[in-house]
Amino acid sequence: MLFNSYIFIFLFLPFTLLVFYLIGGQGHHKIAISWLVATSLFFYGWWNPAYLGLILASIFFNYAIGVAIGNTNDRNLRIWLLIFGVLANISLIGYFKYADFFISNVNLTFGTEFNLKNIILPLAISFFTFQQIAYLVDAYKSETKEYNFLHFCLFVTFFPQLIAGPIVHHKDMLPQFGKNNVYKLNIETLAIGITIFSLGLFKKVILADNIALYASPVFDFSEQGITLTFFESWCGALAYTFQLYFDFSGYSEMAIGVALMFGIRLPLNFNSPYKSVNIIDFWRRWHMTLSTFLRDYLYIPLGGSRKGKPRRYLNLIITMLLGGLWHGAGWTFIAWGALHGFYLVINHGWHAFRLALRQDLKMSTLWGRTVAKLVTFIAIVIAWVFFRAESLDSAINILKSMMGFNGLSLPWEWQANLKGYDAWLVEYGISFDGAFYNNLVESWVIGCTLLLALFIISWFMPSTIEIMKKYNPVLQSDSNVTQNTNFNFTILWAVSIGFLLGVSVLALGQASEFLYFQF
């Protein structure tokens, strides 16, 4: 079931909310939690009921391991239980997500014909597996424990964050469900949730889905081996850059909004990442809970920065390679992760160089920050090409075009409007045979205007969470969100949000999946 579908907006969500508050408001908190677990499992099984067996088996297994770790004082036994639990989870995700990729590469290398009959990737397996790995590690560190099976089920299955995150910690979520006021309807909290959900829905349906029309054809043509021109490839790469941004931003806000309707605050997972002044800053803003997971449960255990610069840089590369693999089983994702690892090494090296010169890393001019943001943004766009492309050859084809190897070409209609200048342009290597604007989309004017609008929004406008900051819509908002606005629930705001929600609902049509659902 999709957040951006009629059945979710008009049936599932209101019915789930109504019953939850009817039961919880009478003091039957365990029954209310049971209701949320049941509806969350229904939400998860909507695509394929066969998935339910897998997630339930995962829940039973990790609950048992967590209880066993919490009930023993034998340090060696605790370590072995943790290792067993983590390896079992990794094996599960490894089989479903990476077995086909591994076998296909073995077949390609050795000429064999092994076949696992195309294993179907279960929905959200990366998210609920990593979430439970974090729980086992936290249980081993005695930072959390859970002996109530119903509570543990809710921790894993709570539907606003089940499918595509954020990756939450047990110690952050379950205490909230222990508060009595969660089970009593709060009109202000409900209004905040609806507001954030509406803005997220608008980003997904109106912005992300419409700019996707300018991204998909470019990558499809590249996969077919069609040579693209400079402007075509840049238009496609930028279109996907903003499609992914507003798709993931929209989902993250919708998840926060839905959770708030139940009185629950999720951690911030998306914080205007295209405003980043460097790649380190980008990974503090993009998919923040995944970045935190990789830092706390992979980078630091590998040694982090404690064992010298060469080891630190190696740890960064390893962490980002595995981060790339987490997103998908393919060489394009490995290349994307490796590229970001390389970016981070350069970034940390540059900081080390500046510190050696006794420069203050926090001091910079407006011009310096603007250049830094632009360089960072271009680096991100280049990396997204690997992330989106179906193959390495396709990604390289697009990147070669972006670098001008295939020349510069304008739409042929422009030639008539440039009489007197067209010959001069041709003399300097610019032709008038570009295919993109003529054959792939109906209107290049709309495409360019939309790209410009999305650039302005992502670079200069406050995020939804910044607008709503004074209402504390997310966990730890003070440490993650710097900008505060004077938003108040006025009639004008109510009309504006209602208008955006109405436009979004009318534009739903055939609901499209969120991009992060595939990971």
C-alpha cells in the first residue's frame, strides 16, 4: 500500500486512526498497540501476503536473540549470541538481495549456468533487517532491552516507517508508546501531522513524478546505446537528481506526518542535503538514519579515525562501498558507493590540509560557500548517474556526454530563431540536431522551468521541518534543524495546505512507488 494512493488516504489511514484513538482513549493501551501491529502487518502484506511469513520469522528470531542476550551475564555467551544474530540477519538479506547478483557474476566469470530462478526481493527487507541488527547491538551494550513481544512487534512493524525508513532505535520509539497522552487525540498534533503529510504528498505527486518524465527517457535511451548530447545528458541527470530529492523528501515528510497523527515523533531523515557545502555535510543531511547506522555500526567498529589517516580513509571507502551495496545489488551501486568514498577521502584530506595551515574550517565568505555548494552539487549529480543507470556502460555513456565528448547540440527548431547566429554557432561546434527536446518530451520549456524551480526550492527555500520547527515535529530537531520560521496555524495557511492537498489528490491518478521502496 502506498502513502500516495486513494485507499491509504481515504480508507486505511482514517480507519486506523479512528480505531486507535477509540480504543486507546478508553485506557486500553495494549489493545491499541495490538491494533497498530495488526494494521501495520496488513499494510506490509498488501503487496504480497507471502512477505508476512518472512517478516514475522525475522521478528520472532531477533526477539528471541535479544531476550537471550539480555538474560545472560556471561560476556562470552553474549558476544556469541550477538555474532550469531547479526550473521543470521546478514545471511537473510544476503540471500534475498545479493544471491542473484553473486550467481550472475560467477556465471559471467566462469561460464557456468547456475540459476536461482530469480529470487524476488521482499519489500523493506533492508530497513527492518538493519533496524533489528541495531537493536541486537544496543541490547548487547545494555542500552536497551525488550521482553514484551507485542512492544517489539510494534517497534519493527510500525507502518509509517516500515517500508523505507527512517531506521529507528528501540530506545527512541518504545518509550513514546508508554506515554498516556499518545492514546488521546490531540488536535494540534493531528493538524501538524496532516500539514507535513500534505506537503510531502505534494512533493512526491506534483514535483518528483512530473520531473521524472524528463529523467527516465534519457537513462532509457542511454541503456539502449543511443548517443546523447551534452544538453540532453545534463537535462536527464539533473532531472533525476531532483526527482530522487523530492521523492525521498516527500516520503520522509509523509512518514513523519503519519507518525505524528498517532502522536509519535520519528527521527529526522532528510535535511535539505543539496544545501551542503561539502560531501561530509551531505552525508549528515541525506538519509541521516542510514548514515548514522553506517557510522555507529560499521565505520567506528572498523576503527573509525582512531588508527591513523591511512586506516581512516580505508574505513571510509569500505563503509561507503557497503553503503552502496545496501542500496542495491549491482555494479552501478558499488561504483556510486566507491565514488562517494573517494569524495569523502578528498574532503577529509582537504580539511586536514586547511587545519595544518591553521585555517578555521567554520569561517567562510558568502562567495566561498556558494562555490563550495556548487562544486558539491555537481559532484553529487555525477554520482547519481551511476545510482540511476541500469549498467556501467549506460552510466559512462551519459557521463561522456555530460563532459562534452559527444558535442553540443540544440533543438533544430531553435535554428530558425537564431538566424544570423546559427552559422556562427555551427562554426564553433554547436549543431542543431538534438533529439531530446523534440522526441522525448512534449515541451522543453516546461522541463527547463521545472528544473529551475526545483533548484531554487532545494537550494534556497526552508524545508518543511524548518517551517514547523517550533512544534518539534521530529526527534532531536534542535540539533538537526537550524532554521526557524514564524509558522502559525492561520486561516491562510489552512487554505494553502488544503489547496496543495487537493491538487495532489486530484493528480494521484495511478500512484507511483517511491524510489526508495526498491532498496
